[in-house]
Amino acid sequence: MATVATIDSTTIHSLLAEKGYEVTDVGPNVLSIRQLDSGITVQAVLEGDILYCSITCLTVPTEKITREVSQRMLAGDNGISTSHFQLYDVGNGQTAIALSNFCKVQDLGPEDQDDILSNVHFLFADVLAARDLLHDLE
């Protein structure tokens, strides 16, 4: 019978560190993943067998989230190919615009490792496109 790897943030931490990311344990099953070239940091949370990754693109006054801005974020041709936008009320009339994505982790074999690395890599690429898309809100 094959041995199934334990799915925990320690294993994911090691995988990402081996691939050149600076990884910090923020809390139980919570990682901060920093791309050294750009300095961009993604937050990752492992809940069960799902790895959720998120990055805040920018925080703006809530009134700047207009219909036109929402349409840009939701457009199929906006350049954001693997992630989705989420809006978070951060108080004091401010809204954080974040990008998120996730992947299912099954046995931490080669396919899972590729999925984890792709999840993180694509989020780093998408945040650059999102910042271009929303540059006029800053």
C-alpha cells in the first residue's frame, strides 16, 4: 500500500523555499510567500486539502469602486487569467481590492507540487496585470 504524504503547511513551505521563494510561517497553516525579484508577497492559507492564495492589489476609498471599475475587473479580456478579484471593506470608507486563487492538494506528488507552484506563480503574474488594469485608482 502506498504511503500518503501528510498535507501541512510545513511541506508546502519547504517546496516553495526550494524553488527560491522567501517563505515565512505567519500562523498555523498560514504562509507569507515573497518573490525575491519583485518583493511582492502573497498570503497562503491551507484549509484541509485546499491551498488558498491571496494578495491585496491596492486599497482605495470605497467610492472609487464604480460600475466602470467593477466591469473592468470582471471583463473576460482584462488580462487576469488565473485569479479572481475580491473586495474587502477594511473600514474608514476604504476597500481593499485583492486577487485570489486556490488549488486542491491531494498527495503532494509531482502533480500537486506543480499545481502549488503554478498557483503561486500565476498569482504573482496576475497582480502585475491587475495593478496595470487599476492604475488610475491609486
